[in-house]
Amino acid sequence: MTPLEDPAEHAKELWRELGDVARVEAALVAYRAMLEEDLEACRYWRDVLDTLQALALARETRH
């Protein structure tokens, strides 16, 4: 299992790379910001796909 496949190993690898608490805390803030952006993007595309599905279903029921 690679570090990216195992969250605990990935965290340990990051801890070794970052080296101290201040750098870890700064990385956490940055990662959380990236995750929030990713989450918003996921929600957006989920809504797009839901709308496409609704449009397709509406078209099927009209024909």
C-alpha cells in the first residue's frame, strides 16, 4: 500500500517531511482550504449531473 492509499502512513510521511508543529499546522490550514475548494467543486458537479439526469428523465417522459 502506498502512502497515498493509507491515510495514517501518509500522515506519518508528512510529519517526517514537515519536521515541526508550526509547519504541520500551516500545512493543515493549507490542506483544509484545498479540501474545502474540492468539496465545493464536487458539490457543483454533483448538482450539474443531477440536473442533467432530471433533464434526461423529463425528456424520456415527454416522448
